[in-house]
Amino acid sequence: MNVIIIGSGFAGLSSAAILASKGYNVRVIEKHNQIGGRARQFNKKGYNFDMGPSWYWMPDVFDQFFNQFQKSTKDYYELLKLDPGFQIIFEDQKNLVVPAQFEKLESLFNEIEPGSSKMLKKFMKEAEFKYSFGMSSVVFQPGISWMEFCKLDLFKNVFRLQILSSYKSHVAKYFKHPKLRALLEFPVLFLGTAPKDTPALYSLMAYSGLIQGTFYPMGGFHQVIKGMGKLCVDLGVSFNLGQNVEEIEIKDSKVYGVKTKTKSYLTDILIGSADYHHIENNLLPKNFRNYSENYWSKKTFSPSCLLFYLGINKKLKKIIHHNLFFDANIEQHIDEVYSKKIWPKNPLFYACCPSKTDPFTAPQNKENIFLLIPITPGLDDSKDLRDHYFNIILKRLEDYCGENISDFIEYKKDYCINDFIHDYNAYKGNAYGLANTLFQTANFKPSIINKKLPNLFYTGQLTVPGPGVPPSLISGQIVAKHISENFPLS
Ligand SMILES: Cc1cc2nc3c(=O)[nH]c(=O)nc-3n(C[C@H](O)[C@H](O)[C@H](O)COP(=O)(O)OP(=O)(O)OC[C@H]3O[C@@H](n4cnc5c(N)ncnc54)[C@H](O)[C@@H]3O)c2cc1C
């Protein structure tokens, strides 16, 4: 049976590998000449830049993926646990360096808020329960019927999982000091919404980031993609790169094939792993779409971002691999990005410097840095705005480092909303998909099945279980399982 997958990001590759291993004849059609989607990599002037993900959290999800094929991550890339995991720079210009070992983290908590290590233990014990309950079963559900959750005792555990309370007030119950609150709230910003609008269930993110730790695949995040690509090829998956799918062809109320500019491909089953909105609104006739434009306009999207990839012709002293610049008003930034939906006046930003860990990413004695400002999707994007924000955050980076950086920039590339639209056909230029609010979790997400075409399915960061690399890896497995159960090979 032939399966075509549109897109070769984590979700597309994940579903491709599983279905090929079960004997389906799988073809991936990808717009770019390189696989990986948001996790592509480019090389300029001797610098190797990962374009997207840099935080490797939830390592068990990657292990679980490769183990299904009797492989391990070690067969494809070398994983390093970062110590310290990351640092946060606050408004007083002091940095909070987050260690990898729990005992050291406890001491750090006690230094900042005497006695708080006890509360940290309690907080993390609850978070561990949520993580193991969630990862062992909930996140792997296809989100098609609420019966899935009855089977899992979800309703019995609803209070323990704290699905109905807010993460911000949950953290506030445990800790008073604003720095500790910021440290524990930061991980849920990955889920795309303000901590006050995120269910307390997601303290599981803090468990992953602070207890399991922050990892780094040597050679960059793209090594994970390369590993998955190799696995797919070994399993017999065919790739057509540099082919933008322009139309889904339908005959007798079924998908019949897809068309690119130069070719048509026939298929029995189609999986759309490109942005869900794009598959529906640009490739399908209106009467076969699951959702209207109005539906999408009401959804809460995770932030987009303004990115700068920089090659610096010297080593920098005060930054480490992961640096969160919370040296401006955090509440104001969150309010501007998530509620007011305007360009933040004085933004928080993230500086990733992989050359602190990995010589592959920059020439000797030089630094590879990317700077990221989270912003609301759909904002105006212009060269002037990009330059304006670059000057603001570069000055703050220089102030913190206490050294001149601007004169040492030998490579600079900016990337923002218009690029996300152009490169990924991303709705409003979103970077990370749909936010995990309560009413956009599990069965409330856009469905993996097309309700009008029995052989069209969706996967990726806009459907279950949500945004980020581990969820996208899981999403591909969910759709592959659903297909293998409903279209078994004879
Ligand atoms: C800057 C940035 C930083 C991030 N940081 C992290 C992080 O640190 N940790 C983390 O876990 N997650 C992070 N994320 C999120 C994570 O990268 C994504 O959630 C994940 O990669 C999404 O994978 P996907 O397969 O759903 O989509 P994509 O990677 O977007 O894959 C979809 C693919 O479809 C292709 N495509 C689109 N339209 C067509 C078409 N018409 N025809 C053919 N192909 C098409 C695209 O080219 C793309 O390759 C980050 C994302 C960004 C953008």
C-alpha cells in the first residue's frame, strides 16, 4: 500500500519510519532540498547554524522512538548532558546558573529563598507523577474519542494531574521569590502560552528541564534529523526533495494523489505533515476541509520569533551555551506577546551559543550565536523592525558581557514571520504551532483525521499532542499507528 507524506520535519519522518517498518511503501515529498523542516541547518563562512530547535528535553521520547527499531540514539548521534543546563540573566544583571545535579539545585534554591528546597522536592515529586502518567499513555492518544481517556483513568486522576488549575498560581503556592518563580515558569513558555493560561499539569515540563536535564546532540540538533533520515532510507522510504506539493487530487471522495509543479504522484494514503492550515486551505478544495478560516483565526497560536544567526570573530566571556535574558520586565513582555499581541517594547530574549560546547558549530576562537525574541504571530515584519530589535538586544548582550561584540560580527542573518510563511507555509508565520491551553489540549486539537476524506491524515505540531520536537516525534507515531490499525496490510 502506498503512503505519501507531505513534509520531512520530525513528525513526517517519524510517521515515515514507522509505516515503512511495517511494510508500507512510503514516499516523503519535501519542499526544501534538505530534510528537517524547522530543524534544518545551514553553513556560512565556516559556521554551522541550527535553524530551529536547540533545547533537547524529554530524552526518553527520543530513546523510545529509536528503540522501536532496535536502535538507540547512540547509533546516530552523541548526546551530551549540559552542566550547567542554562543560565538566566535578571534585571539586576545577576545571573542564575542552573546546575545539572539536583543536590546543587536544592542548594541554589535555599540560597535564594531559605528552606525552599523542601518545596522544590515536593513540587518535583508531583511533576514527576504528571510526567510519567502523561508520557506513558496520555500523549500517545490520537485525540479522536473521549473514551480514550476513560480507559486511562484520566478522570480519576484529574485533580492529581491539576488539569483545571493555572500553572502560575501553582508555582506561586510553592515559591515566593520572583527569581525562583521565573525559573519554574520559563519551561512552560515553550508550550506557547502565558503561565497563567497554562494548566498546572505542565509542571511536567519543569520536571523534564530541571530534573532530567538539558542535553545537546554533538554536531547540532540537525544530527537528530540526519539520524532519522538515515533510518528512513534504511527502512526503504523514498524521498523527493525540492518538490512543493501544490494540490491534493481527489476522485470519488478519496485522495487520489498529489501534484507538484513538475509531477503527479498517486497514493492510497496521504499524510499532511506540513502546517495543518496550509494543507487544508491551500491544497484542498473548500468542501473537503475540516475547519474554516474562522476556526483558525480564533485559535491561540504559540509565539513566532525574530531570530538572528551570528558568527562572531572572537570568544565571548560571560555567556554559556543557553542564556535566557530576563533582564527586562517579564510580565510586560508576556502581556505584550500573549495578550496585547503587539511587538514587545523591551523584549526578553534567548541567546544560544553552541560553540561553547561544540567546535563543529564555529571556526576556532570564534563564536556561533543565535538570538531569539518570542513575538506574536501575524505581526508586521519589516527590515526596519528587525534592525531596531537587533540593536536593542545586541546592546543588552554587550552590556551583560561587558565587551564590544558589534565590531566582531562577521556573519549575520535575520529570520522572522515572513520567512516562516515563505519557507514553511506557516499560518501567520507561526514558529511553534498551537499553544497548549486547556481548550487546545488533546481532543480539542485539530483532528489527525480528515472527516470527509477517509484516506487523508494530519500530523505535526498543529495537531496532537502539541508544539516542540518531542511532541512532533510522538505525533508522527500516533498517526502511523492509526493508519496501520485502520488500513492493515493483508
Ligand atoms: C526557532 C525555533 C526554535 C525552536 N526551539 C525548540 C527547542 O529548543 N526545542 C523543541 O523541542 N522544539 C523547538 N522548536 C519547535 C520544533 O522545532 C517544532 O515543533 C518541530 O520541529 C515541528 O516539526 P513538524 O514536523 O511538525 O514541522 P516542520 O518541521 O515545519 O515540518 C514540516 C515540513 O513540511 C514542509 N512543507 C511545507 N509545505 C509543504 C508543501 N506544500 N510541499 C512539501 N513540503 C512542504 C516544510 O518545508 C517542512 O520541512 C523550535 C522551533 C523554532 C522555529
